[in-house]
Amino acid sequence: LRKPKIVVLGAGYGGLMAVTRLQKMIGVNEADLTLVNKNDYHYETTWLHEASAGTLHHDKARYQVKDVIDNSRVKFVKETVVSIKKDEKKIVLANGELEYDYLVISLGSHPETFGIKGLKEYAFGITNINAARQLREHIEYQFATYNTEEVKRDQRLAIVVGGAGFTGIEFLGELANRVPELCREYDVDHKKVRIICVEAAPTALPGFDPELVEYAVNHLERKGVEFKIGTAIKECVEDGIIVAKDDVMEEIKADTVVWAAGVRGNSIVEEAGFENMRGRVKVDSYLRAPNHEDVFIIGDCSLVINEEINRPYPPTAQIAMQQGITAAKNIAVAVRDQGEMEEFKPDIKGTVASLGEDDAVGMVFGKKVMGTKASFMKKMIDNRALLMVGGAGLVVKKGKFKFF
Ligand code: FAD
């Protein structure tokens, strides 16, 4: 009898969770299990703001995939997925092809630039290890170069962050801590440095409790961040951005522009022809793509509606991991053709946004938290994600233990 082939695309939060569960649930004789990922490492997407600012070395934010999977059970393929031919049940890789009977798509997100001119060309993104490393180096280079020039270009020391959502705020928190270090290291006057955050919405951290928003904004302003709220980026150019507030245009000169204002599902999902909204597929309650019972879509490529407010849940690692567990259970049911599939219900334990090493804001189990307590909780959340995928050993190796 031919064994079914289970293929998981992407070793991020969702994909790794699904694979580490499937390797325990499915026997060697029941199915073949393959994991495809672009790199031989997994990175903690939720830590990339730290690696990008240079407050955490990027090696701390990644680990080898082979260290957390059962290599006797899972075939790991280090390859780039090029396309998904869903009607032929085939995956096209940069080098080769794979066939599947059951597929898990967990390829994460791409930046959503809303068609704003110049962003793709000139702005940095906080998207993966390569991008984080490049952004960190770029910022450091500006500081290193500043004093070497006869005519000082202050715009070298201007950093624009597009977006005061979760990612933007977390990056600003790290940057506000990193800048004084850079000033000391390169003999740069702190007063010359500008960190400007531009947000089109009427508030920073949209969706957060107003008291938490105020706390976060005050904290960052005290550390020198300028906020331009209700202000839209109209265009990104080689040496800065053009913004508009109430139809008044302004040009901000800056050699570093970082776009942190939204994501869409991986474009491979769109190109595969699944019905989608900004690259996210509205999956059924078992996490399957519409009309494709053999394809499970999880993480940032999926869209799940929060019935209470009739709006999609924001894409988070928390949901991606929970979906990975449900997808694994449901695939086990499908492979065995036995038992009942589980409906996916997100269990939102809380959301905490860090404001640098030692401060944070958020909601945990329905309660507001701020300051060192919130920061402690954030680190516990980060450590829990490691524990769930790689066990205590991984927490010891990569965990965050500097609490106060
Ligand atoms: P990812 O974890 O991004 O994994 C996708 C994987 O697919 C990657 O390993 C990638 O290399 C691989 N891949 C992509 N394309 C290809 C290809 N073509 N071929 C092969 N492999 C490919 N969420 C929270 O819950 N809490 C937080 O505090 C939080 N903080 C965040 C902070 C930042 C700075 C950012 C950027 C995001 C944050 N998020 C947070 C959101 C969270 O990171 C994402 O929702 C989560 O990573 C989604 O998981 P995923 O499995 O869908 O994708």
C-alpha cells in the first residue's frame, strides 16, 4: 500500500509546531513527512526587531531546524518554494518538485506596502534574518560615516519608522536604547539624531487600550522618539519620505526609512489561485482551504474571523502555533480516516508589546500590564514559544533570562 505524503511548507512558528506534533502523532508506517524551508534554520520572527536594531545578535534569534525535528521521522528539504500547483498536488521548488497528499502551507507573510511609491525600492523591512542584519549594519554605517565627512550630513542620523503598530513600536523601543550606545561608540552628539515615527491612523498601537498607548508613547518620547500621528507616507524617495497631514505635504530627509506598517500573506498563496484577501486564505473551521480538503493553511497565510467583532484576527505567532497543533491533529485524522477533526478556536492569552529590554505594555489574561512586570511576561512568552517547539533544552540555549 502506498503511504500518503504529508508536506509542510515553511519552518516558522506554524510549520515547526505542526511538524513537531506530526512527528509524534503519525507512525513511520502511516505516512511520509517532509518539511521544506528556505534556510536550514528557523528564526523567531517576533524577535527580529531586536536583531534589526542591533540590541540582540541575530544568531540568538535563530536555531537549526534539524535540532528540533526528529530526523529519523521527518525528511527536511532546504529549498525555496517557487509555486504550488494545487490541482496537480505538486510543489515546485527552486531545484526540483515534490508531490503531496496532504499539504500544510505556513510560508508566513510579505510586507504590505499599499502601493506607496518608492517603499519597495528604498525602505528597509523587518522581515527575516537577512533583512534584520542588513538594517542593523546600515544604521551602524551611518553613525560610523557621520564624523568622516567634511560637510556633516545630519540626515545620516535620521531614522524614519513607518507605522506605529505592534512591530513599529517594538522596533522603536529597541532603537531608542540602541542609539545612545551608537552615539558613544562613534562620538556622535545624541542631539543630532532623529527617530521619527509616522503613523496614518489616528493613534499609535491601534486596537490597544488607550492607557497602554499613552504609556508606550510617553516612554518612547522621553527617549527621543518624535511621533507624527494621523500622518500618511505618500512616497519614499532615495533620501527620505514625503508625508501628508490634512493635505499639507512635508518632506523628511532621512537616510534610513524602515517600513513596519503591515503584512500580507506570502504571494505564493495568491499565485497558487486560492481565494484570498491580501494573500490570506479564509480557511474552514478545520483550517482547510476552500474546496481543497487536502490543503491546510496556517499562520500569516490564513485568515480566521473573530466572530465576536466580525473581523479577522490579526496575524500572530500565538495563533500560528495554535493552528499548527490543530492542523497536525486534523491531518492525523485524515490520514487514518478515523476519529473527528478538531475545530480551530484561538485561545488568546494576551498580547504584550516590548518597549526595549526592560519595559513593555500589554494585556495578559484580560488584565493591563506595564513596565517591568510586562517586560518579564514578554520574556516568559518568548521562552514558552521555544519550549513548545524544542523543549527545555532549547529554552536553556536560546531563552531570555535577563529580567531586570
Ligand atoms: P513565520 O514564522 O514568519 O515563518 C515562515 C517561514 O517560511 C520562515 O521560516 C521562512 O523562511 C519560510 N519561507 C518563506 N517563504 C519561503 C519560500 N518561498 N520557500 C521556503 N520557505 C519559505 N506575534 C505574536 O504573537 N506576538 C508578538 O509579540 C509578535 N511580535 C512581532 C514582532 C515583529 C518584529 C514581527 C515582524 C512580527 C511579530 N509578530 C508577533 C507576528 C508573528 O511574527 C507572525 O504572525 C508569525 O511569525 C507567523 O508565523 P508563520 O508560521 O505564519 O510565519
